[in-house]
Amino acid sequence: MSVLQRDPQDMLRVLDEDGEPVGEVPDLSDDELVRMYREMWMARHFDTRAVSLQRQGRMGTYPPLSGQEGAQIGSAFALDEEDWMFPSYREHGAALHRGLPLKRTLLYWMGHEKGNRIPEDANIFPVAVPISTQIPHATGAAWAKKLQGEDSAVLCYFGDGGTSEGDFHEGLNFAGVFNTPNIFFCNNNQWAISVPRERQTASATIAQKAKAYGFEGVQVDGMDPLAVYAATRAAVKKAKDPAEDERRPTLIEAVQYRFGAHTTADDPTVYRDSDEVEQWKQKDPIPRLETFLRDTGRLDDEKVDAIQSEVEDEVAEAIKAAEAEPRPEPNEMFTNVFAEMTPEVQAQAEAFAELYEEHGDEGFLRE
Ligand SMILES: Cc1ncc(C[n+]2csc(CCOP(=O)(O)OP(=O)(O)O)c2C)c(N)n1
Ligand SMILES: [Mg+2]
């Protein structure tokens, strides 16, 4: 029986909090498992460095991902080459896995338009900051793939808060009716800025919402990368090649926690207890996978040290490359809003140009 055919309240787990297998370990090679660990480390280290760059005034506002590496990397690993990913604004690790260089992610949060340019061969859409707007886009893309007879799946990330948007309902409803090859992946990190999960919906789970749209919803331990992989892999296969009694779309609710602030502009200590954070840190996906890999002879001190120093070098290199780019011109913020400027944007650009004329660089650029 598929791992997707379960009660949405029966959370899928493969590793417990101590890294002990409690479910079926997915069929991944030793190499793939170690790569999964490496990419999770990369996401964590990148995140730590990005927050520190923002604090030093070397980057703009940044949304941290620490705690969410298992959900991001586990799900990204489950996609095939030809599949597509629609991220929100926090999936820096998943995006890297899909071929978006770290330098681009850094440039995006440094305010460079170039950070939005996706390499030709990376099947990933740009960051979506307006909540859940990417969901109908992902449904439309999947519908197009189906109409074109292409055998590819479309995975779309959004948050627990994102499920309260009309776009969530519209995207999932349409996917159910048109039976599109979508995986709707909810990163339920317990908070939508300061709004807790229980104020977001009175449903016992987010996963069960899929039932109303006529397809499967599964809740998975989002701090367990192997459980996330297993669920997403099954959903990807079903999206592309459903059995006669199966529907293509799936909703996955990955239950997890963001360890840090919503963004660097947020102070989570005003709305959540440090006890809660500490409890979730016990479930940290990185040591959990590391313990499993060490216990099964796939990792040792030497390999862990090598991975960590390689990762540190790669991130340092990406930061150096991003900082070597000339800083963006402030008026670029008006040029790419629409293909052609609307009268409103045009008026704003002109008002800005006058202010720039009056105050010069000193007024706008702080070194
Ligand atoms: C349409 C829209 N409304 C409001 C906001 C402001 N906003 C930014 S993030 C956020 C909370 C989103 O929470 P969630 O969907 O749980 O995602 P998370 O940030 O926790 O990953 C809000 C309300 C926005 N970006 N877009
Ligand atoms: Mg959230």
C-alpha cells in the first residue's frame, strides 16, 4: 500500500528523534543519503552566514530557514530532473538542490534584480513573496504539462499561513477537478510570523483539507528528511503515473519548526516561549540524519569534518562572488515590476528621480 494511503492524522515517520528507524527506510543509495546530509548542512551553514551578513549591514532583510532543512532537502531530493519547483521565499536549500546557485540567492536578498534570474537548466520558479500566489501558478503549470502530454510533476511550497489564502483553495480545487500532476507541499512551521498554527485553522490537520478537493493528503514529520522523501517520492510518482483508482495531486503537510525569526526584521521572543523553541530543537533534522548515517556506517568523524569544511568554503566563495557584483542602482526597483511601466509605477519612478537629483548618493546609499 502506498505511504500516501493513510489517515491524515497518522503522521508518517521513518526516523525517530534519536535517529533510530521506526519506519521503512527509503530506497536511496549510500551516496545519495550522504549527499542529503551534506545539502542539509549546506542549507544550515548558508543560513547562519546570511543572518550574520544582514546583521553586519551587508544584506537586506532575509528569511531564515534553520530547522526546516529536513523538509526542504528531503522533498527536493524526491523530484526527477524534468519536474518543476515553485518556491515561496524560504526555500533556499531546496532551490540550491534544483540548481539555483547560492550566489543568486544572496543577490536576491541583497536587492539585485539578477538574483531573480533563473539559470536555463534549473526547473525552478523565482521566489514568491506575496503569500500563496505561487499555488495557482503551479496548478496552471501542471495543467499545461498535462495538456502538452509531458511527463513531469510540479511541486509547490507554501506555509501554514498560506493555507488561509483564497489562492490555496483555488489552486487545490482546480487541481482536483482537472487532475493535474501537482504536489502541494505545506511547510507547517507552526507560525505565520506571530500567528500560531491553532489560530490559522480549526482543522485538526492541514493534510485533511485535501479530502475536500478529492485527493490524498498526508501528514509527515517534517523534521525527518527520510519520511519527507518517502512521502514526496510517492506523490511525484503518482502525479506522473497514477494507478486507475488514483488521483494525480497530493497535499503534503510537513510538520516542522522554524528555529529563528520569521525574517531578520522580526523578533520572535515577543510572541513565543523559549521553552517551545528548545523542545523543537531536540527534533533537529541534521543530528537526526547524522546519527542514522553514523550508526549504519555511512558517515564517520573524518567524513563529517570534510563535509563541513567543504561547505564552509563553498558558502564563503558564494558570498565573495555576490559581494563582488556592483551594487544595484536604486531606480532598478521600478524597471522590472511590469514588462512596461504602468502610469503609477512611472509616476513613482519620476518622483524618485527628483529626490535622487536633490539628495544624491549620500541620501540613498549607506556605506
Ligand atoms: C498576500 C500577502 N499577505 C501578507 C503578506 C505578509 N506576510 C509575509 S510572510 C507572512 C506569514 C506567512 O506565514 P506562512 O505562510 O506560515 O509561511 P512562513 O513564513 O511561516 O514560512 C505574511 C502574512 C504577504 N507577503 N503577502
Ligand atoms: Mg509558517
